[in-house]
Amino acid sequence: MRCRHCNNTIKDLVIDLGFQPPSNSYLTKTDLNKQENSFPLKIFICSSCFLVQTQDTTDKTTFFNSEYAYFSSTSTSWLDHAKKFVKTVVDEFKLDKNSFVLEIASNDGYLLKNFLDRNIPCLGIEPTESTAQKAQDIGVNTWVEFFDLPLTKKIRKKYGEADLIVCNNVYAHVPDINDFTKALQQNLKEEAVVTLEFPHLLNLIKHCQFDTIYHEHYSYLSIRTVRQIFEKNNLRIFKVQKIPTHGGSVRIYGCKKNAGF
């Protein structure tokens, strides 16, 4: 097995949870008499860059498809979290009707609707049809796509580069983390910001949060490792915040290497 970031050979097993069915893949009544799909769930650590990661076993479309069942707007606390975040970044980075906000894994429009309320142009990228349709129903412009390098050209051609890119709880879900990060870099203006929120590896270890380990989470992230991934792709972190969501997460603020933040 090769590290999905630095390509180092990986041998160090962190935990083996045996064979598990994909999370959020609920069974229908007719499924109850069928064999349920399950896949190995093993977590390894790279001895070179220290990225903690799942063993590759399944394609991303196994988890993120038209039957995807997680809708962000069902959580009132998460809606409040998103609303406060939007107010903070709009004020801090002076976003207005002339700005462009891009959200990756925008789900059902739970966050971008707050930018629309402020007349700030935005676009959501969401690979699951079930959630993207909900976002479109409330007026959030949403493309049903996986975010990657080829897609950046289409986005830039139609909308230009972004003043802000938001990635909440998606970075851990990315099989090709280098391609994804390079795509972020290419979609940013020279003086623009990307924010990422993800569960903190330190909390997983300290609090034995083994229930946060599942196939959709390809990576389990520390600030040290994310900094390395950013630097490899000409980005840098300029601010980090601890946030209480998902058992203890971090929010990082990044920009292009030579930006003035």
C-alpha cells in the first residue's frame, strides 16, 4: 500500500475493524433478505508524512451517489454553526456582491443559502444528487460533480476564480488528496482564502473516537500533515481555530503561498 499523499510504502497498522458495511447505506425492506455488502476497514499511518488513512478498498461512488442519505440541514446546531461562520468570513474578508464564493461538498445548501441572503454570488459543488436537488430547490446554484482538477477549468471559465472557497467536512472524504488540494489552489484568486473544517486526529486518539472511523473517511488529519499537503501544492495555512463540532474539529484558513494574509 502506498501513501495517498507522499507515495511512501505504508506498513504500520493503526487499527483493524474487520469487515464493515458502508456508513449511511441504509437497507430497504427488500434488502433485508439479501447479503449486505461489507468491506475491510483498516487504518494505517505513513511513517514519512504521518497521514493516517484507510486501506483503499472501494470506489468513491460506492459512498457518494444518488442514494446518499446525509442532509446537513437536519441538524439545527449545524445550521447555526454555518450561519455564524458566514457572518464571520463576510465581515473579516469584506465579501460583497462583487465577490464569488465556492463551496465544495455543499450538500443541501445549508451554508450557501446564507451567502445568497447577503446577495453574494456563490456556487456549490456536490456529487450526491439527493442533496444537490434540495439545494437547487431553495435557489442555491449547485453542480452535481466531484471536485477535481478537470472541473476547475470549467468553474474558472464560467465564474472566474473564487474569493473564498469553503470545504466543511470534505477533506477527509477525498481519495486523491493531492489532486483535490491542487484544484483548490487553482480556483483561488491571488488574494483569496480557503477554509477547511475537519475532525482533529488528536481528538480521535485522546478520546478513543473509533466510531468516527468509517470508509467514507479516507484520511484522519492533523495540522502537521495538512500543512505538508498544502505546501506541496503552493498553499499555506495562516490561521487555525479549534471548534467543537464532530467530537472536536479544527478550522484552518489557507491562501496561496505569496498572498498577504
